Amino acid sequence: MAGLRATVTRAALVVVLSAATLTGAAWAGTPTEDLKRQTDRVVEVLRSPSLTPAARRAAVREVAADTFDLAETARRALGTHWQGRTPAEREEFVRVFRDLLEQTYVTRIDEYGGERVEYVAERVDGDSAIVKAQIVTKSGTTVPIESRVNQRGGRWLIYDVLIENVSLVGNYRSQFDRIIRTSSYDELVRRLKERVVQLNDKPVTPAKPSGPRPR
């Protein structure tokens, strides 16, 4: 079950990471329509037989770099401890947190294959929206996910994703809070940097022939 959860989690994050920023003329439809269109871009990259694993990661990373409102995601992940940080500490934390997300998900996307993405519903409330979808595995198992986005400066940026109602940001926030309260903020940053190095040293698994298919 743990293996399935890890696989589905990576597949769900691809949905999030593929929802590139929507600006100006690109904002031509609903959040769901744009998520589906951008997912197609990443699926095309994942299925390309001409790309090496490194080139595939770089292509997805290029899309993902403009997907998250990283400052907002990092702020929410740090919770109440964000307020006590200096501008320099905040900048460093955003950078380290970005590296953690990238090494945890973007560099591991070649490890899954065959999942299908089905979009279910959306709810728009002013400058915020929730896009609901589900991942369908080869065995027929379905796992619900939610992408939560904010519109800033004409761009829709993702700040959180929920998998089976478990918040990515909330999960990190509870871990970070525990480390800070039992140790210190500096210790948290040290551990995050150490984790990034460990993940970066892991070998890349060759891509599988198929990726998630949006419907």
C-alpha cells in the first residue's frame, strides 16, 4: 500500500506541477480547462522517447518553475514561524523549500506510469479556486486530489494540493512546527538542506512508456 501511495502521490503532483501559470491571453477558459491543457504539455514530455531522463526532468522543471506561488506555499508551510523570520531568512527558506519540492517530486516523475487523470469539478471564488480531480490507477483504484490556486496579477498560481483530503502544505507545516518547537528554526533549515542533498544523490529511474492521461 505504501508503494501505491507513493506512486499516486507523484502522479498527483504531476497534475499540480503541470498547471503552468496562466497569463493574459492564455487565460481563455476555466481553471479546470487550463489545468487539463497544461497537463497535456507535461504528458507529451513524459511520453517523448527522444528525451533522456535529465532532459525530461529539465522540461518538466521549466513548466513547474512558474506553477507554484512558492513564497505563498513556503509561508503557509512555515505557519506562525514565518512572522519571526527576517527578509533574508524568508528568501532562503523559499529557496530551500523550492529545492525540496523539486527533488521530492519533479526529479522522481519517471517512477510512475499508466495512471489516468480525471477532472471532476471546480469552484471559483473571486481570486481563488479549487480544481478537483482524481487519479485512476491501472488497477482501477481512484484517489481524489484538489489543486488550490490564487489569481495574482492576472496569473493563476497553485499554493497547495490535497491528496485524499491531506494537504501537502499542512503536512509540511506540522513537520516543520515540530522540529522548530523541539529544536530550532536553524535546525529545520539544516535538515531541509541535508534532505535535498540526499534526494539529489538518488539515481534516476528510467521512464516508463506511459504517463497519466487527462480526461
